[in-house]
Amino acid sequence: LIWQQGFTLNSMTMLALTLAVGIVIDDAIVVLENIYRFVEEKGMEPAQAAVEATKEIGLAVLATTLSLIAIFVPVGFMGGIVGRFMTSFGFTMSFAILVSLLVSFTLTPMMAARWIKMRPRTEGGGSHESSKDSKFFRPLDAGYTRILTWSLGHRWVIAGLAALVLLSSVPLFMVANKNFLPDDDQSEFEVGLRAPEGSSLEATEIIANRVAARVRQIPEVEFTLVSIADDPARTQNQGSIYVRLKPVDERNRDQFEVMNEVRDAVIPQIGVENLRTGVRPVATFGGGGNQNAEIQFTINGPDLKKLEQFGGAVAAAARKQGGMVDVDTSLNVGKPELSVYIDRMKAADLGVRMSDAADALRLLVGGDQVTTYNEAGEQYEVHIRANEGDRATPEAIGRLTGPSSTLGSVPLENIARMTSGTSPAEIHRLNRQRQVTIYAGLLPGVSQTPAMESIAAAADSLNMGPGYSSRFAGRSKELGRAAQNFMIAFLLSLVFMYLILAAQFESWIHPVTILLSLPLTLPFALLSIIITGQSLN
């Protein structure tokens, strides 16, 4: 069945098969126990007991199996990124449970008829010794009988206690941490850094190597790997440091304690002004760097200045919120630029066209490919531009010449005014609107949901006005989608289970009696998550 659906043996299907080991034997156990009861208590021959006992228990086994399938099939139809992982899990579990029903109705009775042996009976016709007379089962049976008798005699007490247990799930759900992915010590993490805008490739490399050298002094670190300008845009002032830790059994601290030391003790000692850093686990899937942040919040609008103001305000509010670290924005302002304003009247008098002046600046300052060079079967691009000394300062750029139809060539300083300033390093857009993204990481044990709520509240308090919108992205967005998809799958499971049980028992009341046990288990599941320090993820 897995092969027919095009699935592979991966982490999700293997997890399903592992869990199925404990589930698929339930049907066989119920059938086998009933066959043994017929042999022991009714004195039937094993072959006859296998037929009669399987007929008697068949309805209950079928109801149990179909109810389990009704739980896992909706999981297989979940959407979003989580759904891509859970599809193979849900269907694999359903296939395994379906096969277990076939085995319990065929192979199990056949083997029981062959292997179960009747015990010798006494003269009174009873069994020589009943399995219920064992030292383990007898006190268990007596204790359960006393509890059941007391419960039936105090029904309102039991009903009130059940109601309190059910209501306790609300505060327990509020207390439990909620995250998209659980914290996992993988013995590796990365340090992303962005040097001050305008820094050269060499300057960024020096800063990254200084950080890496201090990180390697931490006893738990095995080695580091520095990469500069390794993003798709080849940004010269951006780099990353991959940090590999020693195996877990060879160190006394976990990965997250080492990350906190790098964040709190190592980076502040570098002493570089306007150095932007982030210490995060290596991405399980998706992009690295800030794209791997637990919190991603985007603001869209037409005015870049206001976006900078709104993004800075939300980032400042996030830094004040406990538990959030490495808060940053995608808007990197302060990149040095030289604006050239052409005096159109002067240019026209001197015979210089606007396009010619622009082409001259592009060629002499930015450079352009003019030809290719072939050698030994390899082809090389040939680029040309002005010498570094002739394009390094505004004065030098002003002395560059552009073609003139009357004078041959004219220095740019005769027809243009140059102004130094700063600008964003890059401008992100979504749906043709400018966008700024606020990134933040979380400390271990911090719930993602309250952090998201505080950021959303900070954005709402800004009263951005018409034309501006905000939303969560990345993991934050997928957390909401995953919660919605799981809730839909849960509700569908309840509906399908109710319909299956109603059809099996031909009653609308008995399924309610059975399903009432489900919500009573939720508080204890939440309590175990809280006690063990885990999260709903």
C-alpha cells in the first residue's frame, strides 16, 4: 500500500510503522483473549471456539479498527508544510491498521485453533484452574470491583469530578508552551552577521574571523567554518559562521547554553559598531539566516520612511519582551551612495544626452562586459571600468567624461551636481508593495504564541493608517496554519468516529457514551507536556 501511494521509507513512514507495532496487535489481542475465554470458561474445542468467539467479538473489533482509521485518515489530508509531512504518516498508519483487521479475522483465529490447548477438567465439569485465579489478576479484579461499586453509588461525585477535570484543560492549555518545532540539540548552530553598511569584503572577513576565533575558545566547540557573501545576492558585508559542537556525551552543556554564551559573552566583546548578529540553530528545512527565525512579522506599505519607522518601533517592543533574542529587521539602511543630478539645460548646451551620461557612469564606475576570452577550452568574461583611484571619491567621479556631440567629451562635473547620502541596501516587495520584515529568535522553553501576540499588539498600537498592512510569515505563519489544520483534522476525526460507531451500534446515544472518554484524557496529556518541559508543536 505504501508503494502504491508512491511513498518512501522515510522518517515519517518509519515513525508510523514504529507506532503501528503497538496499535495493530490490539485487534489480535482482543480476538485471541475471547477465543481463550470460550475454551476456558465454556469448554469448547479450540477450533469451534475460534469460530464462535470471533463472531461474537467481530463487531467490537470492527468498530475499534474503523475508529482508529477515522483518526488517521483526516491527518493524511492536512494542508500546509506540516501537511506535506503528515500525509505519508496518516495514510501509512491507516494502511497498517486496516491490515491488522484482516489479520485478526483470519490468521489469528486460525493459529489460535491450532495452538491453544484445553486444560483437563474436574469431575464437576469446571476447569482445573482458571486464569482469573492467578495471584496477579485476583487482587486487581477485587480492587477494580470495589472502585466500580463505589463510583456507581456516588454518581454525582464522579460526574462533578469529570467536569472539573474537563474544565482544567483550559488553564493547562494556556500554560503549555506552543511552538512550531521542538528544541533539539543537534550539536550545531550558526552565527549570522552583517557588518556596517559599506564595509568591504575584506573588512567583513576580518570581523567574522574575530568572532569565530573567540567562539572556538569555548570548550564545547569542535570547529567553525566562516563564509562571506554566501547569500544569493553576494552581499559583501554579510557572512555566517557555522559552529560544530562536540558530541553530546562529550560536553557538560547543551547546545542552547553554548548559543547563549556566544550571544551574551562573545559577540559584545568584538567591539564593532552597528554590527548586526543572530545566533540560531541550523535550519531543519527552508532557508538559513534570518529566514530560519522563529518569529517573522512583515509590514507592507508605500512609504519606505514610514516602513522604517514602523519596523523599528515593533523591533524595539520585541526587544523589551522577555524571551525574544536576536531581534532584527530586513531593512538595512545606511548604505553609502552618491546621487548624481544632471543639469539638463547645461547638458543640452554642451551636446550631452542624458542616456550618454548615464551609460558613461555605468561603464566607468560599475563596469560592463565588453568581450570574452578563450584559452585552453575555457571561456572568460572581460569586464572594463575606470581605475579604482578614478572612481573612489566624488571629485574623481566628477572628472570622468561623457560623450558630447559638439565638444567630443565633457567632464561630468560641468553638467552634474553630486550629493553624498545613504540608502537601503535592498528593498523587499510583496504584491508590488514595499515590505519590511521583523525577525526574532526565542530562548529555550519560551512559548512562541505569547511572543507573536505581543508583536501583533505592538503593531496594532502604531495606527499605521490606510495603505499599510501587517501579517506573520515563515514559521509564525505556519504555526497558525498548522494549528488550524490540526483542529480541522481533530473535528473531522470526532465526526467520523461518531458516524462509524452510530452505524455499528445502530444508536445515536451509545457513541456519545464512548466518545465522552476522549476529552477527559486531554488535561493529563497537557499536564505531562508541562511537567516534562515540552511544548505543543
